[in-house]
Amino acid sequence: MAIVVNLDVVMAQRKMSLNELSEKVGLTLSNLSILKTGKAKAIRFSTLETLCKVLECRPGDILEYQPDEK
């Protein structure tokens, strides 16, 4: 997939656990886990905005574009 989710990297830099992030963002652990592992097919802008507020980062810190190699 061309979009890579770096949520785990940002969380590690902030020393924040999945449980802590779940409480602060208001998402279930399972939904955050799906996003963190890159299995999510979509993300709402409101969710991305909340993640950025809580993690004090920018959307580009969480989402990265890497072209598929052919």
C-alpha cells in the first residue's frame, strides 16, 4: 500500500501507550490498533485532527506516502 501509517513511531516518541491514547482520543483500542497496524482503509479528518492534537504532531508525521515499487 502506498500510504504508510507511522502512528506507532509517533506514539513511541511521545512515550504514550495505546491505552493512554485510546482514552485521550476517545477511540476504542481495536479501532486504534487497526489504524496503528496499517490495516485501516480510511480515517476521518476529525479523527486525524484529534490524534494530531493529542500527540502534538502534524498529519504528515502519522501518514506517509511511499510509492509502490513495480
